[in-house]
Amino acid sequence: MNTTAKRTLGVLGATAVGAVAGILFAPAKGKDTRAKLRTQAKNAQSKSKESMNQLSEKAKSKYNTISN
């Protein structure tokens, strides 16, 4: 793994740790925080599914173009 990749992973890891720490130490009630996390997780799941469907459609389209 090159230096740039290591730095990028380090920055992403630090960002994730900071986000988690911010959520855990936020002044909101635990119930509210858990509800927000649940909502964000559902949104991320929906976006991931949408992205995968789009990628799949693009791959099918390219495959059909190439096979013809």
C-alpha cells in the first residue's frame, strides 16, 4: 500500500472516530440519538441500494452494447 493510500485511510478512520465520538458525547438524549442513527443508517442503506442498481444497469447496458 502506498503512502497516499495510507494517509487517505488514516484520514477516513479519524473522521469516522470523530463522528462516533461526537454522536456519543452530544447533548441530546440517548433515545433521540439512537433514532437519528437509525434514520441515517436507513438512508445510507437506501442510497447504497440505489447506487448498486444504477451500477448494475450501466453494466448490463455496456454488456449488451459489447455483445451486439
